[in-house]
Amino acid sequence: MSAVEDRLQALEDRQAVSDLMLAFGAALDAKDWDAYAELFLEDGKFTIEGQARHGREEIVAGPRRDLDRYDALQHYSTNHKVELNGDQATSSHYLIAIHVDDSGAMELHGDAGGRYDCKCVRTPAGWRFAEVELFVFWRAGEAFVVQPKD
């Protein structure tokens, strides 16, 4: 590859990893658990508040258990940082997550902010998460609890 082709590939890869991070929040907001699962490798790992979830089934079971009860969800993803290394990448992004219990009382919501640190891998189907770890920095409003694994 020429230097220009290398630079173009790097730009495309950075955008694809950033799009992966955005698709993560969109799948959570839509409660589209199939789309959410597809963002991870089959043997992927997700860690939240010390709770490690291994494999797509466990990874999806967590937010399904924690988020299905909400009438509305809104996940913001900002400050994307992507470091490429061939077919692997590390990425991080900040989040603000809003959880509305009852659409009839939209002023009542539980919010959280933090950072996702990710390890990503290029696959034939595109970039996927190998590992995601969520660090919660703050909470506000109504209570939001990450339920223990079954």
C-alpha cells in the first residue's frame, strides 16, 4: 500500500470503530438486543461495576435485565479516542446515560456518566468489540441499579 492508501485505511478504520461505539448506544436505546449482541465477538467480554459478562448471551442478559423496565433510554457517546494496531484497536469514549422510568413522568429519570474502554478486532463482518469495560463516574436523579447476574 502507498502512504496515501495507508492513511485512507487508517481514517476508515477510525471511523468504523467510532461508528461501532455509536451503534452500541443506539442498540441500547432501542433495546435491540440482537443488534447489541452482534457488536461483540462471540466470546466477547463486558465488565460493569466489577461484574464480568462473558459471551454474547451473558453480555445481552445484563442490559436486558437492567434496562427493559424503562420507558425511554438515551445514551450519549462523546470524546471518541481510537488507537489502531493493524486488525486490533483500543478505544474509549465518554457517556451520559439517561433512564426514564415512566414516559408519563419524564422529569423523573436516573442518569449516569462515565467512560467505556474497549478492545476491538477487525472481523470479516467489520469491527467488533472483544472487550468493553464501563467505569461509572457519577449518578444523579432516580436510582439506577445494575442487577447481579442470575
